[in-house]
Amino acid sequence: MTNFSLLDGSIVALYLLVTMVAGVMVRKYVGKVEDFLVAGREMNLYLGIASLAATEFGIVTCMYTAQNGFDKGFAGAIPGVLTFLAMFLVGYTGFCVKPLRDSGVITIPELFEKKFGPRIRWASGVVIVLGGLLNMGVFLRTGGDFLVNVSGMNPDYLEEMMTLLLIGVAVYTILGGMLSVLVTDYLQFIVMSAGLIVVTFLILDQVGWSTLVNTVQTHYGEGGFNPLKNESMGWSYVIFNALLNTAAVLTWQTQIARVLAAKDTATGRKVYTGTSFFFVARFLIPGIWGIAALALLTPEQIAGNSLLAMPKMLGLIIPAGMMGLLVAAMLAADMSTDSSYMLTWGSVIYNDIMAPFRKNKWSEKKGLFWNRTIIALIGVFLLIYGLWYKLEGDLWTYLGITGTIYLSSMSVLLIACCYWKRANSWGAAAAIVCGALLPVATLTLQKIGPYTDWFKKNDTVCGVAIYVIVALAMIIGSLLKPQSKNV
């Protein structure tokens, strides 16, 4: 049964048409690779805030934050609070982002070459792309699951819907690069915000705040409000998320891209402080939707899959007409995320991994051709990976572990690059190897071997250990290499 009417379909179709036209129209302003990758470094404050907020809220974001609300209550919003604190402090102090933006680089690995050499730049690019693509690989199926469950669509069409959505996003991203991303992000931010606000008020009207609070108290007791008292969270969860979100603020390519595209360093820092509180709302609003699903749905309706509880609940309570706004808002969120992620991972492949093959300066035309080709190939990978990978455990932890493949090492390298004179290529190489292998080993041991249950239950403990080991690898590796006489 579905509340998705002809009116809803018309709303969604109109939104998709406007977005595609806007994204394609800016193609004529893309004449150079710098225009394509960092919008000519002309991004202003308000466009940067809207773009960053839209990029960092996709359907996958809504799904894992709602799952956190369903499984953990209000305590599930703690990653958003930690991200807010990290982003505000980094933007306010300029920690790492100021020297990064002042350097004039296009990507973080480009900065590393100046201190650690070209091999570290190349290796950094490889782990950034590996972690980023594995992280993004679950986006399409998760988005498809949401749309199928919220609209009542036949799940047999999920693959076709995912493919069409990806093609649409890829078209305007390939044509307009960062300029298309910024323009469409602005439109998507408006639609997304309207949809989130309207749906949240509808839920509060139909369910009631007191019911939400009582539901959390009944199911989780004090642990539903305090993460340290929650059996599925505790200190390891909080510490891991503090490390993870601080590392993401410093080095997650889609966030750093806004700093690097800003017209100056001060604007980039203000984008961070101006967007910071959004990350609390990013976890809290869908978390409330997840708690509402916990209050309204029976165990039979959930069928043991808490990830799908929220869209099933919305499919039952959202009336026709408003359903179109919800689906358009979620598509807006998903398209802005997908386009920005494809562009930023593509920029690292072109700028850093392919750097050894560009010993002679390429023409702007050739550079644009390869950037567009790389984005198309990323789209093919995402489609294939999204169809066959089976997610184990909760979605947020999977994203955290795959992100750690590069966040752990890149954050350590960036801090050392900016502030530790003794840091060198030996330490950087050791940190990259440890940061790449340990998360992959954790994901592997969750699926095979005699201790799969332990690794699933203690994934956040493993995550904390990874950050500690990577930092030690940087320190020990750097100290083992003799200092140059001129240091």
C-alpha cells in the first residue's frame, strides 16, 4: 500500500527537472581544471554553508541516524554533538585548515608532497580513494531501500531506480564539476530543509514529544539519554566517534573541498563555524524519526531490520501530496551527497594518483576529459559494489570503519605535516600502512574467522585502537629516521 499519488510524482519530477537543468547550465563556465575541481576558488560564505550542509546529509545519512535513534534512543545523536564541537573548534581556531588553505593546494595529498615527497602523496591518494569508495559503496542500495519502503514501490525495481538516479547525478557532475555541485547543492539545501522541517512537525503532531520520550525511557532507560549508560555504546563508542569525527572535520575530502574552494582562508573557516551546529540537527532530526518508528511499529512490521524501520513508518503516516515533498527532499539530499562524493574522490585520483603520469603539463582540455572519465568510472564502480555488498552490523559503524581506512592516517599526517618538524616520510609511510591495513582487517574478521562475533561486538574498541596505533606509527617511524643536518 502506498500514499504516493500522481501529485507526488509531479512534485518529484519537477524537482528533478529543475535540478538537472540548473546543473547542466553551468557547464559553459567550466574552462579549466581548477574550475571543475574547486570552482575557481570563488565560493562565498553562504553558498559554502548551504553546499556543505547539503553534501553531508544524504539518504544514507538519514538512514543511519534514524537507525541510531531506533536502536539507541536520544543517545544515538552523540556523534552529531561531537562533530559540532570538532567543526566549530577547527573553524574557530583554524587548526590545520588554515595552513592547508593558505598553501593553495587542490587536495590534501598535494600538501603532503611538500613535506614527505611524491611517494607519500601517491600513497595518500590511494588510501583516500579506497576508503572513500568503500564508504560510498553502500549509498545507492541504502537510498533505494529508503525510497522503496517509504513509497511502497515494488522492490523488484530497486536496481533500475538506483541506476537511473546515479546516471542523473553523474550527468551534471561530469559536465559542470564543482560549479554544478555548488549550484545544485544550493537548490537541494532549500528543498531538503523544507522537507525535513515539515515531516518533523507532522511526526511531532501525530506522535507527540512526550510519547517519544516515554518510548525511549521504556526501551532503553537511562541509556536512551546517556551514551555512557547505554549497553551498545559506552566509553569506547564515544571515544571512537570523537576521534572519527575530528579526523573527518580535518581530512574528509568532501568537507575539506569546501575549505579549498572558498575564496580565501577566512571564508573557509567561517563555512566550518557556520555549518557546525547543522551536524547536531543532522543526527537529531532523523533520530526523532527513528524513535517515532520505535513507538509506532510492531516487531512484526520491523522484521528484525531496524535500518528500514524509519522509512516504513513514514510510508504509513505521510499523506499523499506531502509524500512528494518528502521524496523530493530525500532525493535532493542524496543527489547532493552523491555528486560531491564522486567529484571529490575523482579529484584525488586525477590530482594525486595520476600525478606520476603527468610529468609534462597537460592541456586544460585533456585534464577536463580525464576528470570527467574518472567520475564516469566511479559511477560504474558504485553501481556494481552497491548491488552485491551485504552490510553487516549497523550502518553508522560500517561507515566509520571504512572511513577510518584513510581518516586515521590522513588526520595524523596532516597534523604532523602542519605542526611537527620531526615528521618525515618514514613516519608517514608507517602511518599510512597501519591506517589502511587495520580497518580492512577489522572488516574482514567481522565476516570470516573464529572470532567474527567478537569483532562485530567490539568494532568501536578496534576503531580506537587503530587511531592510537597509527599515531604511534607516525611518531616511531619519524624518530627512527635520522634527521637531516639542515633541520
